[in-house]
Amino acid sequence: MLKTKLKGLLFNVLLLCVSVLIALVLIEAFLAFFFPQKATIDWIVKPNTSTFDPMLGYRHAPHEEYAYYSNEFKTRIKINSEGFRDDEFSVEKNPDTERIMALGDSFTYAAEVDVKKRFTELIEKMASADVKKVDVLNFGTGGYGTCQEYSLLKQEATTYHPEKVVLFFYIGNDFYENDLAQEYRPQCSIKNDHVDVLPAIKGTKNKGTVSGLIINSHVLSLMMNTIRFSRVSSTISKVIGRQSSYSEVLDLFDKKRNVRLENLFNLTESILTDMKEFLDENQISFTVVVIPHRIQVDANTWSGVVAQNGINPEEYDLDMPNAWLKNVFEKHNIKYIDLTPKFRDAGKEKGVYFYHNGHFNTYGHEVAAVQVYQQLQSNT
């Protein structure tokens, strides 16, 4: 009697497991065919939605298409044949069309908003309506630093012949991402008063079994995307004290001397001046747009960072990296647009960044587009 019951129980458990497995296979097939997914956590996504490039470190894999979302946004990512999130680029250019090359990192790539609502597309729309047709080519790539953008510029500028190049420089990590000791990045160093770009080192880290499953499964990627930045995740983070403290960027604003940061500042200055020299030689206009970190714009966020890190706000200057960049721009006659003041004003009305994700929301892109377009026009 007992054996019969156990056999029946085991049979039911086995039947349940087989049914769940079949359901997962069917869901996996459905997602793969109709709604392909990609896990969107950086340590999982970079080596797998990107291809290795010795002079860039990596670029987005051509023709990739997948869903990207959290509780704050839902978008569709589609990569062109060159590895950028934009329409196909044409080498041939209409003589009546002005071409702008936009360089930048994830703020320019802007995976969090619909492609037509990014500041590059909004600038293109405003310019074409006001003066003549303008074509903005978005070369933004998540995780790129100024060194990679310089290398990309030298590869592509003479191919697409833009009249203007606009570099979107993010205060939050662009200095740090020029650090030499990083895999999947070209190495920039100063040699004979100019920047020497050495090929990238291909990463050797192997992904574990769990991350491999997440990478290759549409079902698990969907689950990961749903969990990331979810309200539940945020609540748990607050309860256990793991809400982002932005401690990794505090050095940028610390008034105390930091030798490593000084070296990164000097390297960044050399990269910017070499970019300017290269573009001057090719008779291409150059403008740098400074994108502020959220703690520079949102007073409440800064107050929370001060409390969570237990720091004295008097020892920090939130405008320090901007002042340093301004000095570099004026010293080398580089045109620039600092979005910080405008974003501080706009942020008083409503948020310009996604709360959890930290990148520009749709309103942030609108504010950036208007400011950049107006100042590009006045700089002409």
C-alpha cells in the first residue's frame, strides 16, 4: 500500500517536472522567435552582445535585436551593420545635408528610451525643421571612454565626412574609463606630447555556468531583466542598506589631492587636444558636451549620498571636474556645452534621470537636445 502511494507520488512529481520542462521549452521557443531577450546586467552582456575589436576593445555585434526593459522603461534595441544603434550609415552624403557625428557612451547610446526620443534624433529633427536637412550619426557605445572614442573617431571620421563632431562626455565615469589597466579597451598613454593608442587586450575571464545559462536562455534573460531595477529589488536594497551610494565617483569631487585622478585628468586632456588637432587637420568642427552626474544635479540625491557615506559635504566641490574641463577647453580653444546648469534648473520641475537606472529619461533627452541644438547654432 505504502509502496503504491510512493510510486504514485513519484510519478506525479516526474509528470510535473516533464510538464514544466515542456512548458519552458515552448516559452523559450516563443520568445526566441517573437520576442528575443538579452540579459542586461553589464558583467553578463558585454562580451556576448559585442564583438572584439583590437582598436576599440569591443563594438556592439552587428544586426543584434532584442528587448531591453525594467520597471522604468521598455525599449527595443536594434543594431545596424556597423555595430551602432542607428539606421544604416551611408558613406555617400547629399551635398545639401549637414552631417554630425555623435560620439559618447551609454548616455548617447541611450538604450533606455525609444530611438526616436534620443537627444541625437531630436537634435536632427529640430535642425532639419529650422535650417536645412541635418543627419546625426549616433556612434554612442555603452561603456566607452574617451580613449575608445578617440580611436573610433580616427577610424570613422574620414569615412563618413561629417561637418561636425560632437563628443558627449559623461562626468560620472569617462575619466575612469581612460584607465590603462582594463580588459577590452585600447590603451592610451602620453608619448612625445601626444596620445599613443595601443591595441586592446582581449579578456580572459570565462563566464560561469549560471551566467552562461542566463546569456543563452531567453526565459532566464526575461526573468533577469524583470528583476533588475524592479520595485521589489529596490525595496530589498533599501532594507539591507545596499541602495547605490555612488561612492565610486566621490573622488571626482573630493577637494583633497588625488594623484591617480590627476593622472587621468592629464591623460583626458591629451586625448581631447589630440582629437581637436585631428579634426582641425580635416577641417571638421569639434564640440564637447559635458553630461553631469546625477548627484551634481539632484540636491536630494546628493543629500542621500552624504548621509549614506558619512562624509562632510564641505570637503567636496560638485563643480570641480566641470571647472577643470572648462579650463582645458578654453586653454585649447575647444568649443563646449556644459549641461549641468540647465539640468539643475530643469530638475527642479521634474526628474531628468531614471531613478533606479541613472541615465536620462525622456524628459532628460528633450532638455539635452534643446540645449545642445541652441548652442550648436550659436557656435556656428
